[in-house]
Amino acid sequence: MSELPKGWVECELKQLISITSGKNLTQKKMIEGTTPVFGGNGITGWHNEGNVFKPTIVIGRVGFYCGSVYITPENAWITDNAFITSFSEAHIDREFLYWLLKFTDLRQNDSSSAQPVISGQKVYPIQVKLPPLAEQKRIVEKLDEVLAQVDTIKARLDGIPSLLKRFRQSVLASAVSGKLTEEWRGEEKRILDEVSNLPQSWQIKAANEVCIKVQSGSTPRNDPFNQGGTVPFLKVYNIVNQKVDFDYKPQFVTTDTHQDKLKRSIAFPGDVLMNIVGPPLGKVAILTDQYPEWNLNQAITLFRANNELLINKYLYFVLCEGALVRDVMPETKGSVGQINISLTQCRESKVPLPPLEEQKEIVRLVGQYFAFADTIEAQVKKAQARVNNLTQSILAKAFRGELVPQDPNDEPADKLLERIAQARIEAETLAKAAKKAETARKKTEKATAKG
């Protein structure tokens, strides 16, 4: 054990706190009211009365949120999924204790193999380090200052992905409207068509005019996925972030099923895919060469570009831009909670078609901008990971006694523990006296009633 900072003391949690379970509250009673209901995962509902009437520290007792820590407002209801923490507020700063418990692994003594659960028996022996009361307050003040800065940084980082999403969408909109390649076309080719508002060198074609195949997938029958097949069968959930992710829950069909019953939905690397059943609609991907042939679920349509007219990567960007979905949304049909784009709508969807050379330039420029956005996104994820670890690093520094200086004039924590113990004895004595007085009162009332 490392040397304690001056004035600190190591102790067990049972010397600082006691915990009691909250009271169960049915879901039916958590539908109205202004009093927050706290379970193991924070606020889980609202009620019209409370069972604690001052800010209280709550500890998750059971399940996934076992060991989580919260501070309630002045009036709250604590359910039996959480513990109510009691302590001497004259000797321990509430905010300090909150951070101490939040930093401490309260599940370290949990040996349950099924659902995690903690109890006083498991929590009380946990060792913690306690500073003098005055230093507790200095630590809290410093934590408030530093962690507020961390929260500000985190909020700014968390806002960047949405900015990048809008940036990518703006790039796609510019790409399919001709604005992205305006400089590339040159001065004489910047004139827009008065009707289409596209460059005059562009055309508007239906998808079935520039694709050699536009076809939706099929629904296999008779449990085809458990017959030892080797042909990959792609489902909508395998399209993630506009890419194919076949490592997630892959399914396969046999070669006979692929070539016979599912013949119409055979797909090849380079085919552009879009889901036509949602929500959401418009998940798009280009089939990879992970396998030489694929098969598709009925909720996916493939677009196979005519290479003499259309570059598949450009078509991919057109579908990612989303005009197809936006244009047909008023006409979509489906059952309750579901919307469908028909195969006819896919085949008749409009494709803004630049010359092949310009398509190549659009693909190059979009790839360049997207790579730039991907680089920023990767940097943001690394920064977010560092910031997420920063809070724990700051708390670790606080509870090593390194966040604020020690003051030799502070009352040492071992003296504080003595006063906490004495306060507990006095509180228990008063509680016993009150209970005894209540028992005597009831007996007197009972005797009076009989007389």
C-alpha cells in the first residue's frame, strides 16, 4: 500500500456509511407526479410522493447497473433496486462521498456467477482513503472546476460527428448537382439547364436506362440457412454505415438454392445495394469481393450499373444522397410501422447523369473529401476515448491526495473517524430511546383504551 498523504487515513466503508434498501414502487405508480423515482440506473420514472426528503446518495443494488452511484434532489423516491446511503454529514462532505463512491469499485467483492448483486456485507469491508474534512471540501471545489472543463470538451467533441454527417451530405448534394465539379468543367460548361438546373452536359435518366439490372432480392423457404450452404445471403442488418458488414450474423444458402430458387436475386461484387423496406429506408452499400457471388434478402434491391454509361461508385453516391427515397416517400406503402419502396419505383428513379469523365472526377473528389472526414472522425474517437478516461484519471489523482495541497492545520482524518464513530453511537442511543418512547406510548394508549 502506498504511503498516505499527510492527515489522511485508510478505513473501511462501514466506518463511513450505512446502506438500506429502498422501497418497491410498481410501474403503474410511476406514470405521473413531479418526484423523481431512482432505481439502479438513475431516474426511472416519476411519482407524487417521496421516501427521502434531502439530497441523498443512491447506489445501484442489483443487475447491470449494480454499483452505480447518483445524488438525488431534495425530494425523491428510492426503489428496492437501489440502496439509500446514510452518513454523518457533519463529518463527511456529501459531494466528496459521492465522488469517492463513484470512483470506488463497489462490486469488487461480488462473486455471483449470474446477476450481479451487492449488499452491505460486500460493500462495508471495501478499503478507501479518507482526507480531512477541510481537504474534502477543497477536493470537491477543484473537481467541480476541472470536471466542468472536461464536460465542456466532451460536449464539443460529441457535437463533431453530427457536423461531419452534415458535411458528407453537403458533399453528396454538391456532387449530384454538378456544383462539386463546376471548376473542373471550365467556364464554358458552367451554364445550367433552365429546366433541370443541372449542367447542360448532364442528362437525367431512369435507373433502368443506365443499369443492366435493377432487381430486388428473394425470400428463401424451408429453413435454407441450416443446410451447410456456402453462398452468402445478405440481409438489411448487414448494411452498416453505408457499407457491407457480413461479419455480423452471417447466413449462407446452398449452391442449389442460390442457383435455382433464388436465381433472380444473385448479386456480384460491385453491385450497388439499397434497402427498400423500413424504417429506415435508404441504407446503401457496394457489394465487396469477399465472395464471388452473393444472394439478397427481399428487402434489398440491387442496381447493376451499365459500365458504358455509369460508374458504380458514382451511382452509389447518388443513392447515398437520398433523392430516390425523398422523391418516393409520399407514395410509399406498407403495413403498420413499415414502409416499402416498390421495385417499379426503384427502376423509374431518376439518376442525374454526367459524362463518364466527369463521373470519374466526382468519384475522385467525393472520395477525397470523405477520406478527410474519416480522418477527423478517427481523431475525434481517439480524443473521446482520452476524455472518457480523463475523469477517472482526475479522480484517481484526487484520491491519491495529488489534486489539492494538504494543509497541516486541517484536523487529521483519524480524528474525524473518531468523531464519526462517536456521532454514530449517539445517534443509535437516540434512536433506541425514541423507539422505547414510542413503544411506551403505544402501551399507554392501549391501556387507556381498555380502561
